[in-house]
Amino acid sequence: MTSHVTPHGSAKPRLRYAYGSNGLTDLRLADALALLADLGYDGVGLTLDHMHLDPLAPGLAARTADVARLLARHGLTATVETGARYVLDPRRKHGPTLLDDAPEDRAARLRLLHTAVRVAADLGAHAVHCFSGVTPPGVPEETAWRRLTAALPGLLDAASAVGVPLAVEPEPGHLLGDLAGFHRLRRALDDPPALGLTLDIGHCLCLEADPPADCVRAAAPWLRHVQIEDMRRGVHEHLPFGDGELDAPPVLAALRDAGYAGLVTVELPRHSHAGPEQAAAALPFLLAAERASAAHSPAGARP
């Protein structure tokens, strides 16, 4: 990962912004990538799903090569996301997970994650996103944690072998639901270098005790991917910017000050019906917020 940290007193490059393909599901992937490039985005958060680079359909390697050519043509970077709702089970949202009772179900999720690592390597993606899943009914929490920690070492080895970090996302309502859960996981696995964090800024606003900018500073050593959207305190609902309570400039200042060089991906999966309009509105908001973030940065870190 290329650092944005520069010598004392020199300006840092601006952050790199992306838009999640799960918010553009009414568009063909080629059209979505062309749209993002035309709007001025730096990348895409590519969710492997049936409408965008289906990870289970035949010919994945050839289709991945086609997407790599499209990314190169448009000058876009990618992160690979694995939060498709029904890609593995058409009747169970985000199922199966790494926490399920049936070993074959846990294995299905793990195969998807290994596939995502291979796709990410072939795309030159900077991270693979994943999450723990919801603890199944009747499963003790300690059992769920044992299943999660048992599933990840081989996956982390595969990620390390191709130089793509695994970025685990704390997801409200999941076993690993907050930053404390991420730290529990990394300690249980002895801090493997390939294990990183996906920090969703809206989730910080929703449920973390500290302000989102403080969450960024605390998480900086493990930060490998960032998702961003507006949200309200205590309500897990992804909102367009301006519809919630997010104070964006301090967050973007914290990311710049941390030297974060990955993508900052707009995450609006429930707004695909207006995806092009939302994508067109989000980037100017973020660029303006980043310009305003100079007031929250130390001297010498002006946009």
C-alpha cells in the first residue's frame, strides 16, 4: 500500500474515493465502472454478486480478466467486498456464515472468501473485505468465537501469499460487531500481518462510544479499508450524506493525518434505484468536506 505520509511541512495527496457496486446493482458492471470514472472516482468497492462478477458462475478467471481490463482502462482501483446478501443462499440473507452449525455451511462461506482473495489478486485490489456473520440461535458466544478463529488462519495464509490483506468489518448485530470485537479477534490470532480492518464510518457513528474521528485514530494501525455514508446515532441505516448526523471533515482529517492510502468507499446498498444520482452527489460532498478538513488537521497537512 502506498503511503500518503510525506515529509514534515509538505502537502499530503487527497484521499482516494470509491463507490460501492452494491449501490449500483441496476447497472451492468461495465456501465457502473464507466460512470464512476466519468464522475471522477478513484475506485470501486466491488461486491462479488450474481449481477456483478458472480463468484459462483462458470468462467470466473476469464470474467475477472475482463474486469481487470476495464479497471485499467478507466484508471480505477478496486477493493473486493463479500457482503452480497444472497449469493450463497437465495433464502437466507448473508448466509451461510463462518459461524453456522453445519461444517459444510461454514466451508461454503470459506470457499467464497478464498475465491475473493484470488479475484482480488487478479484485479490488483488493495484489500478483501469480510465479516463474521450473526451468531446462530442457540449457539453460545464462545462457540461462535472458536468457529471464527478456527476458520481464518488458512484464509489469512492465502491472503498473505498474494499480498492482499483481509479487512474484517465490524457489523452491527454480528458476532464481531464493534472495534472491541476486532481487537479480540486479532489478539486471538496473534496479530497476523495479513489481518486488517474495514472501518465503516457510519457504524462508528451508530454504535461506538467514541466519535468517528477518534475511532479512525485508534484504528489507524490496522486500517486497510474504509466505508463511509451518513447515519444517525443508534440507528443502523445507511443514509446519503446530509440525511444523518455525520460530521465528515474531522473524519477525513483523521484519515489524512493517519496516512491512510486505501479507498474510502461510499456504501449505499439500499439506494441502487437512484445509484447514478447518489454517486454523482456523494463525491462533491466528500471533496468539499476534505477541503474543509484542513481546520481539523495539524499545520502542514492542508489539502
